[in-house]
Amino acid sequence: MKNNIKTTKMQLAKKHAVKPQINDAQTKKVSIEREQVSERLKHSLRNRGRRARAVKQVSCYVGMDLGDKNSNYCFIDAKGNIFAEGTLATAQAELNELFSSIPKCRIAIEVGTHSPWICALLKSHGHEVIVANPRKVEAIHKNKRKNDKIDARTLARLVRVDPELLYPIQHRGDPARQDLVLLRAREGLISARTKLINCVRGQVKSLGGRLPNCSAESFHYTVVEKIPDSVKESLLPLVHQIGEMSQTIRTFDAQVIRMSEQKYPETERLRQVRGVGPITSLTYVLTLEKPERFEKSRDVGCYLGLVPRQDESGEISKQLRITKTGDSMLRQLLVSCGQYILGPFGEDCDLQRFGLKLAERGGKNAKKRAVVAVARKLAVLLHRLWLSGEKYEPLYNSQLQTKTLAIAANG
């Protein structure tokens, strides 16, 4: 009994001896964590002080609702009081006269046709310019009392409170915008040619005839002899115009190839994927411009509007259409590539297997959903190839899965 009591006393003594050591370690750990928090807080306060000094340098806040001919502006002070508003012509002379003689301001404008050159002009006078995304600013596009004057006031108040409320965007550089003009012009020409072809076919059908199936490039010399004599005099000028358009489009295609080889050699990495040609690769490079601005390659799918909208509440998750944000021309080209990959001429690759598996699920729009899903994965893949410079392997995932299964079976 005495031995047991002695053992218990010794154990208690050891425990009491260990407790101070544990308490000391915990105290040191807590003190280190407090020092780290203190350093982070000091760093944050220093940054806030810099930002506060930067804010003090801004004399006022301006909202501009840009129009094609005239634009409305609204000036407010740091307290939110309006002290000037009005209208001026959307021209360089008018803007220079107003903004060249005033102190530094923080200006909010909406993205649009005139926003790139106006943004550059205002920045050249030393002003801070925030380009707002109107599709995400509900205070503007969902306002029940919406006019140019109220929009300018709303922009000014939002940029005074927090510029992040405007979902600011960055314009592309001048070289990328100028090179994109070639691709936009080609797209407009193709759209006009398609409308003319449909017009000719529709007019012939209205008379009981039918023109033979052919490609748009060969339409102008394939259907000449098939047009009824009664309307040939009226429709032949359209057919000749279609031929001239096709020739101009071929000239544009040659310029695109030349531009890709001389100015944008990175497009060659993207063309490793079968189904991605010079037009799609150059449009992709010029639209994204800098691949480093995306933290993850998956963000490109969201940027191009190829992901579905979300409307979730509790356990309810609705199936909605894709957002269709971003550049519509590039999105259409990627969808066309997705159709080619899933078509009869597409090569056997991970993208095709992924799309076919989705299409096999059935449903009303299974094939359409599969095409859009392949287009989204293609956008992510092209970004990864562009950023890493790796060689494209069509069946990389399938081969990796086979190797994994073989190792598991042998193990």
C-alpha cells in the first residue's frame, strides 16, 4: 500500500514538473503568433496609410456616361455633394479642354466603343480612370429610372465609395486592338456573304426552284447556271458580289497566316490541337493578350462565358444556360472547333472521348451541351499549352489512366 502511495506521488510530481514546460511552450507559441499578427497589422496599416494619402491626392470624383455623339458627366466632392454636371461632345477637343486644366480626378466610365481611346486620353492628363463593366453593375442596368444623367451620377457615387463595385476591366493594348480589326473585318464580311447567299437561295425557292448544295467559297460559280432565267438579271449581281467577297476573305486569310508567323509565333503551339486553325489561334492570342493574368487555366472558360450561370438556394440548384460573357467571336470559334472535334473528321483524343461520353447521356440538348463542354475544355487546354509551351498529346489522360490501372493491377 505504501509503495503504491509513493508511486502515485512520484507520478504527480512528474506531471507537475512537465506542466510548466508545456505552459512555457504554449506561451512562446502564443507570443510568436501575436508578433506575427502584429507585424501583419502594421503592414496593413502602412498600406492603408499609403492608400489614404493617394485618396487625398484625388481632388474629386467624376462619372461619365459615354454616348456616340454626346456624353454626360457629373463631378462630386469627397463628401458626395454634386458641384458640376453637364453634357459635352464625345470628341478629343472637347475632352481635352475640360480635363486638361483640372487637378487629378478619379473618373469612372462604362466600357464601350469609345472607352479605349477616351481612357487613354484621360490618363494622359494624369487622371485615374476606372472602366466599369455595365453588365455587372445592377445599379445602372436594372435602374427603373434610367437615363444618361442618372447613370453619370451613379458612376460618380460608386467610384467614390469603392471602385471594385464597378467590376473594373482592363483594355487591351493598342497593337492587339489594331490587329483584331483584321479579324473583325473578316467576320463582318463572312456574315454579309452568308446573308447574301441566303437571300439568293430564298428568292429562287419562292419561284419553285432549288439551288444545289455547295460551300460558300464555291457558291458564285456553282449556281450561276442553276438560277432561273426569269430572275437571273436580278440575282446575278448578288452572285458576282458574293464572288468578290470570297476573294477578299481569301486575302484576309493569307494576311492572318502571315501575321501569325511574323508577330505571334505562339499561335503555333495552339495549332497542335487538330481542329484549331490560324483564325482561332490568332483570335485566342489577341483576345487574351497576356496569359499570365489568369491565375488558373480554368478561369479562361469563365472569362469567355462558356460556363453555366448559377442560381442556387439551399438544396435547389437550377440548370441554366451559359453566361455568354466575354468576346462573342472567340466563343463562336471555339464552339465551331468543338463541333469539328466531335464530328466525323475529328481525331481520337481526350476531348473527343469526353464530349462523346456526355452526348451518350441522351436528352433533348445532349449534343449541344457536349459541344459547349468541349469548347470550354479546349479554351482551358489552349491556355495551358500557351503558358507552358509543352507538346500536345491527344490521349494524355487516357494513357495516364491506363498506366495507373496497370500499376494497380500489378501491385
